[in-house]
Amino acid sequence: MTDLRNAFLEYLGQTSPHPLALDIVHAEGCYLTDRNGKRYLDLVAGLAVNNTGHRHPSVVAAIKDQCDKYLHVIPYGEFIQEPQVRFAERLAGMLPDGLETVYFVNSGTEAIEGALKLAKRITGRTELIACHKSYHGSTHGSLSITGNETKKFRSRPLLPDVAFIHFNAPDDLLLITERTAAVVVEPIQGDAGVRVPTHAWMTALKDRCTAVGALLIFDEVQTGFGRTGKRFAMEHSGVVPDILVLGKALGGGLPMGAFVSARAHMKLLTHDPVLGHITTFGGHPLPCVAGLAALNVMVTEDLVGNAERMGALFKELLIHPAIKEVRGLGLMLAVELGDKDKVQQVVLDCLDQGVLGFWFLSCPTAFRIAPPLTINAEQVRSACDIILKALDRSSLRTAGYA
Ligand SMILES: Cc1ncc(COP(=O)(O)O)c(C=O)c1O
């Protein structure tokens, strides 16, 4: 056997020439431990996945319990599987009217694909509108509506009839017309570097969609399940979409996605053609029980309130001449430095000091803070202390003193 790092580089398809390549052997709560026994305070949460912390005992117990009953038994939709039914029922119970039927898939991008197909089916229209700087996933449909040309030009041709509007720009709403099947929006843009729209824009967006008969699709893959200090980010504006897309934290740390819509809409997928949208593993019982357990933890441990409080504490403590702005809501934050080299230095310095932060896909001048929603005040203070010292060192380096 080759050593693990070399085997990682040789046998696994890579996503970049410079993976962090941390070799994690254990994860618990807000901490990751590597093979050398070094502990990292996790400010990434598996990229907005581990909202209940790593290996929450209730989530692990639910997974173990289900393992003793059954695992995969049939592709999605054919059998009654209690974990799926109870999870969907619970999700529907916490969502507004019109979002009562859940279609489970395996990832965020797959949920987007389902939502796009459903929107075309409901409206009989073809045009899709999305936002510049958005990220919706890496499969062809999702990539087509992703607003970052550098990530998509090698995959063309992509879906035809896709147009882009600027996020939070009222004038662009006129580009939504009677031809538009759906507008896909992250209610808070994530990989654009955490951009929060105004209430006025969100309301105008919904009104414009209603006026021209276009559907509104919210991609809450990153913003869902308490991340922004509300259960779902749409609660900040009160605007309810026609289709809601979920992923990441949905499966309690296991792979899962879902799109949610009105029952009458979802019924369209059952005929003409029959089996026109299917998935082998969608709604697998393990992510369903893990997701339901995580949802219960979110409520019983008030993770939504904690996200709001700890997010405010991060904003209060992260004051430094090098920080231009801390953007975001709850524990979905971007620390804007206005300088991509500084971001690089600070993220790597923090890593050295045992704090894991991360970059954004479409905003190189800021770094991400998105810890488990279980993080406590002491951990936030310790993380901020390390970040501020890393910023001091980076500023000294820039000034030529280090
Ligand atoms: C807003 C948003 N939508 C969709 C996706 C795609 O999800 P997945 O990576 O599970 O396919 C992501 C992933 O980062 C995302 O942030």
C-alpha cells in the first residue's frame, strides 16, 4: 500500500491542484482531529452541512437504529418506507402552505435538476432565469443556471434559453416575462460571498413573477435548517417560493437533497411520461432518519436562536483594520478583506493555529465562517482571537515587518 496522502492524490479524482488534504480521523461537535492528533475548531461544518455538529449523539443513534432495520430496498417512490414518509411529513409541517410535497434526491444539484424539470412541466415554458454570481451545482442543468462563467465555459453547450439578472437589482426584474418558466434565486447568495438582498427586492421579485406567471424557485441548499438565524432564509423576507430546493444539512450529515412544491404540482411528475423523473437512491432511509433526528435537535437545542446569537458575537468581535466588512446573517458569514492574497494568508495561518475557515467560489477577497450551529460563545471567542492574530501577522507581512 502507498502512503495515504500519495494514494489520495493518485487514486482519487481531484477537484483542484491544491487540496487542503487534511487527514481527519475523528470529528465530534465543533472539532476535527487529524492523524497527528491536532485538533481544529471547525468554522466550515463540511460546508454548511453539519449544522447539528459532528456526530451528534441523537443523529448517530437514529442511523444505528435504522441500520438494524433495513437499508436500500427499492428505488424511490415504489414502496412505503416509514423514514421517508415521516421525514417528508415533518418537513411539510414546518413549511408554509403550497410547500407540502417533498421529492427526495441525493444532492443539492440533483434537487435543482428536479426543480427545473418541474417548473417547465408546470408552466409549459422553457426560459430559466437565474442570478449573476449564483452557484446551484455542478451537473449540466445546475451549471447552466450558475452565474460564474469561469466554472462553466468548458462544459458548453449547456441548457439553452437561460438568462441572468443581477441579484438585488430592481431594474433587472423586467427581464422576467411571460416567456419565463422560473426564476431561481438563493434567498441569500452563498458562494458569491454571502450577499443579503433587501426585503423590497425580494418582494418585488415575487410580485414580478406572479404578474407574468413565472415560478419562483428558492435554492435553500446552503441557507436551510437554521444556518441564517431562521429555520429557512425565506423567513427573513416572508416571500414564499413555488418550489423550494434543499440539500446539505437536510440529511443530518448524510447525502441528500429534495425539492418541495404544492401537491398538485408534484403530481405532474407521475404521468405523461410515467417514471419521467426517477432516482435509485433518493430518499434512502439513512439520510431520512438522520435528517429527521437533526431537525429535532435543531428545535430542542434552539440552534436557530444560537445561530443568531453566535453570528452577532462573531460580528461584535471581528473588528480589525484589515476587515472591511463582516457580511451575512446568523452563522452564514463572509469576512471581507478586499484582498485575495490576504485571504489566502489568513485562512492558512488560522489552519496552522487550529481554526478551519474556507474560501468562496466566486468571491476571492473574503473568507467564510459557517461553523456548526452548536458552536458556543467560548469557541467563538477563541476562533476570533486566532483570526485577529492571523490578521495582525498578515498586516505586518504586508508592511514588510515579517
Ligand atoms: C446554493 C447551492 N445550491 C446548490 C448546491 C449544490 O449542492 P451539491 O454540492 O450537494 O450538489 C450548492 C453547493 O454548494 C449550493 O451552495
